[in-house]
Amino acid sequence: MQTNKAKFVAKFADEFHALDSLKLAETLQRRLELEDRTLEVFIQVNTSGKKASPALMRPTLPACSVPWRRWIA
């Protein structure tokens, strides 16, 4: 998802199935705080190791997922 669509997700969605970057997570967080909402998210993980895949690389997931837990309902 493009970060400019985060305001709509934060305002209307109950869950989000394609969280694939830290930048998108940070943008969603800001928008969710403005809306005073939480959102269930599913993190998209790149298990193939191919850099072209739009997802978080598996080795970075444990370090990245801890701060994101505050956004997950």
C-alpha cells in the first residue's frame, strides 16, 4: 500500500493484511494516533530472500516487530 492511503486505512479499516515496511508502519501509527484507534495488522514477510519482494526480510523481523506491537489491537 502507498503511504498516502494510510489515512483511509487508519480511519475505516479493522485490520490490515499487507504491512511490508517500517515506513508504512510509522505512517499508519501517526494516522492511528490522530484517529485514536488501533488496528490489527499482519506483517508481510519475505521468506524467499529476494530483494525485489515487497516485504520485510525475515532476519530483520524480530527486531522490527517489537515496536509494532503497540499498534496491534
